[in-house]
Amino acid sequence: MIKFEHTDVYGFEAAIRGMRNPKNSWDKSDSKCVPGTYSVSIGPDDRKLMRSLIAAGDDHGKFTRMIIVTTDIIAPLYWWKEFDTYKVGTVADSCSTMHKLADRDLLPEDFSTEHLYDECYGWMCDIIDLLNDYRRQFKNSGEKKDWWQMIQLLPSSFNQKRTVQLNYQVLRRIYRARKDHKLDEWRDFCNIWIPGLPFAEELITGV
């Protein structure tokens, strides 16, 4: 399971100006930005230059690093473990498992369980009940040993929310590497969420 909330994209105007700096060709720019918004209409000449620079490699296509995406992602820990391999061009602030896990009883919907067999889902519910037993025990005792039972028993299918910042260049790398991945979360990330971003075909998925 993976969900995206509050996606925002900005930086097109600066990226277009920057890509024309090397040849001082600002007068040839034919894109239009809507004042006071993040909306932009990319003209055919700018579009042609963008494709040419991206095709020439990451160094020439570095203007795409200036197109910034922020979003909230809710996904299981097993997916976040793979996302964390992308250290360059990403920033993430996560909800704290260490500080907040004991705040309330856990529910089955706090976990990604959509592929579990019925029998396995029953075992997962048993684990959740056990986690909640230790949560209450910890709230009553304040003993760190009770807290450890929750932390070390917590399944990797636990869903965590992070607010993430990326850019179009790192998204292009992710798309090429992960679009056919075994995990549904990566396929949804690459084949559903990324194509919904502005000019994704021209700048991310089609190059």
C-alpha cells in the first residue's frame, strides 16, 4: 500500500531560465508562467531544448534538479527501507515511531496487509493484539523493557508517513530503476504517481 497527499511542484520558471544561461539564449524562451501560481505553459522551443539537454546526460540536464516536488507519502517500512537508498536529491521528515508508537492502540489498517492470506492476516491481528498489550503495559509501568517489546516486534508492514522533497532529475533515475519492480508500491510510485506530475512525459518518463 502507498498513498500520496499534498503533492506540490514548483521551480519551472527558474529551471527554464537556468537551462538557457550557458548560451545566453533567454530571448528564445517561449514558455509562459502564470503570475502568483506554479502553473507554466512550456513553449515548443523550450521543450525542444529541454529534451536535447536531458538526452545529453545528467550534467547537461541538471536544470531538472531545480524542479522541486514535495509530497506526503504513507507507505510500509519495507518500502521506506528501499526508498532510503536515494540519498542525493531527496529530503524526508518522518512521523516518529520511537516517540509516537505508544500513543494509541494499533489497528489492522495501520499496516499493509492487502496480499496476506486469510490465515496470515489472522496471525497479523494476533501480533497487533500483542503489540497493544505491551503498549498498555508500558503506559502503566513506564518500563523501557516493555517499550522494547513493541519496537522489536513491530512488523515491517507498518505504515509510516513522511513528508518528502525530491526533484525531477532524481525522479527520472527512480523511474528508470523501479518502474518494473516486484513491489506494488514502486510500480504505483513510478507508473501512477510520477505520470501525474506536470510535464512528466517530457521530463521524466519519456527520456
